[in-house]
Amino acid sequence: MLMAHPTVLRNLIEQYDTLRILHAEEGSPEVRRRMEDIAYTLCVSTGTRDVDAALIAARHQLPGARPQDDSLVSA
């Protein structure tokens, strides 16, 4: 399996987290669509089928990741 560059993964995580905040505040169709696109890209980039699993996998692939880092993912 190809692995995404850590910079790409970090950028996707940051975008998803930002969009999650915007979606909670605005909930506009554009924000939802972009959030879905980022979630899909995260899943493809990490070989997962669920955005929560993708976020955990992406964080584990970042330099300096520790086993307990997946506990930082908020639901």
C-alpha cells in the first residue's frame, strides 16, 4: 500500500478538524461537502473505511506518534 507523505496527512487532519468546527457552527452545504471530501481523502490515504479510523491511522503515521496518540481523537 502506498503511504501518504506526513505533510499531506497533517494538512488533511488540520483541514478536517477546522471543517468540523465550521460545520458545527454553520452547517452550510459547502462546508459539509468539503468535509466529506476530506474524510474520503483521509480514508483513501490511510486504507480505512471510516473517518475516525482514518484520523487515528493518519496520526499514527506522523513523525513522533506514540501508541496513546489515538486517545487524542475526539468523537
